[in-house]
Amino acid sequence: MVADDAVIGCTGELLIGTRGSAGPGEILVRVRGGSETFLAWSPEPLPRGATVLVIESRGRREVDVIRWADPLDALGGDPADAG
């Protein structure tokens, strides 16, 4: 299986929650100028709607993900105030 390197490092939203080792969920990722869906595997169950980061491609439209929180969100404030 050939890995899909373009998707590694992308964030997306879980359309179907993952079940950890019991099975995958489904993620919607913005990649290659559009949106694509992939089967998403995670070490622990993650709920539908969770934001996740793609950390590995398994090939055949399957990826490994982890929960993701944008570190810039912790800074707070209005993005329009920047600069």
C-alpha cells in the first residue's frame, strides 16, 4: 500500500467517531484544493465532531489520527486585532 503523504499533517473533523482498537471512524480533510474523506483510526475512542490531526497514512484512504486543539486558540483574543 502506498502512503498518501499529502494528508499527513492536515487537520479535519470526525464525521463518524472512532472506536479506538475496536474500529475506525471517518474524517473529512481539506487536502489538494478540496475535501476528501478517509477512514480514521485512533489509539482511543474519539467522538463525532472532534477536531483531529492526521499523523500517518495507512494507504487505501486510511489514516491514523490524534485529537487536535489549535495551540493559537489558547492565546485568546480577536484574530482581527493581530498586526
